[in-house]
Amino acid sequence: MEAIPLISILVLLFSVILMSEIFKLKKQVRKYSRLTSILQKDINEIRSIIDDK
């Protein structure tokens, strides 16, 4: 019976760490999404300049 509080604390700690890592990953995905869209826009501008020549 003494192990139940310890197990519950460890499960809670694990879930908090897991959620923080998920939030970090979501932040990175948003960052890379924006970067990808900016780079795609630049590529399209360069292609349009090349096509005009």
C-alpha cells in the first residue's frame, strides 16, 4: 500500500514532462511551418524573375 502514492506521483511527473515535450514539439512545428512558407514564397518570386527573362 505504500507504493501506490509513489507510483501516482511518478505517473503525474511523467505526464507533466510528456506534455511539456509535446508543447515544445508543437512550437518547433509552427516555427518550421512559417519558415517553409517564407522559403516557398521566396522560391516562387525567384522563379517568376527567371521566367520573365
